[in-house]
Amino acid sequence: MAPQDITLLCLAVFLGQSICAQEEFPTPILSAATSPVVPWNGSVRIICQGTPEAFLYQLYLVKNSTPTVIEEKLGFQKEAEFIIKYMNTTTAGYYQCRYRKKYHWSEQSKPLELVVTGLYDKPVLSTDQSHVLKPGGSISFQCSSAHSLFNRFSLAKEGDASLPGHRHEGHRGNFSLGPVNPDFAGNYRCYGWHNSSPYVWSAPSDALELTVSLMSLDSKKQDYMMENSIRMGVAGLVLVVLLVILAEDWNSHRVPHKEDCQELAAPRWSK
């Protein structure tokens, strides 16, 4: 091959790599359609969102820093749906996904953690405070268990679509939440687990229901409305006083005094 041909070939390869590098490969997003806290042998549906030009999606489970491909999906589509039919100690863990566009793979998505529950007996969630909360206050929970193997506890609110963010280290879980707002109302449960198996949790505790006092909210609303009414009343009174002063001042310049009336009497014409 002539030197000119080799130069042209290298230039073509370089330009091809540059064009590929300039193509957009959005980082995929992996999410759970339902709660990532899944009961033993329960199923969970997860979605990998990529780009419409992707023709292949891969879902893989990471164990001991080693990714293992779980499933692949073909088809030019913006996202791919994967279903884990049976959640257990083997399938619990953190997942990632990626997609293939033309000849290149995208970056890996951020990890999605899936937890399996029910391997151990349920702990007990309690509070020594009233279950009816006042706005602006706080509440403390205690999560305890007869299992001494637990050294981590998690507190979750039913209906949340994300992994519980409230965790406590120790052989008894102590949680404090506040300031209270209307969103605090609902059912709460706690779980026990060990840091050596962070994705294997106990069965959920019995639900502890909290409500937020609407009377406090109504009283605050009434106080606010009363303050506004008082302000509007004072403003109206000041306006009336100003109007009276302006009217008196206008009348004083418009109506002549008696002395002025005498001067303005009809003149006597001489005969």
C-alpha cells in the first residue's frame, strides 16, 4: 500500500472516531416502577430510560464489584422494561443498565438498590408521643427487635417510591422527624438488618399511623385571615378620615364667609 493510501486510511479512521465521539449518548436512567423495598418472592418492574436510537439494552446486577448481565432487550425504543419475578437474597442488590447505539455502548446508569424483606421476624415500631401531630413540632420513634444480629434499622413511610433515607446504627433504632407538616400524615414501618447484608431486611413492623392536626392549621389560617381583616379595616378607616378632611377643606374654599357675602351684595345704582 502506498504511503499516500496509508495516510488517507488513517485520516478516515481518525475522522470516524471523532464523529462517533461527537454523537450524543445520554446517560441512561434506571428506576423502579414501584417501591424498591420488595417482599420475599415478590416481583418488581424496573425501567431503563435511554434514547430512541438505542437498539439494545442491558440490565446487570453488581455483586462484589462484579457486574453480571441479567437480561437484554432488543428494539429501537426510548426505554426498556425489565421484570424481576422473584426477589430473594440472590436477586437483591444494586442494579445498573446501559444501552447500545450503533457500534458503541453508553455510560452506566446510576445504581438502583433493590431490597428484599421478610427473611427475619418483624421488629416493633413505637413512640411515646401522641399520634396526632401539631404542625411545626417533631416526633421520635423507636424500632426494637429481639434479634441481636441487627445493627442497622430503617424507617419507611408507606407509599414512598424511593429507598428509605432514615437509617440508624446500633442495636436499637432511634429516629426523630420534624418540623411536622401535612405531608407527615400516613403509615410508618421500620425494618432491621445487618451491615454485612445491606439488601436483606427483616419483615416490616406493624404500621404506626400518624395524623396531623387540622385544627391547628385552621386556627393559623383563621388568625391570618383575622389579621388581614384588621389591616384592611384600619386602612379603610384611614381612607375615610382622609376623605372627610379633603371634603372639609374643599368646602371651606368653596363656601364664602358672611363678611364676604356682604361685600358681594347687589350694588346700589345711583339715580
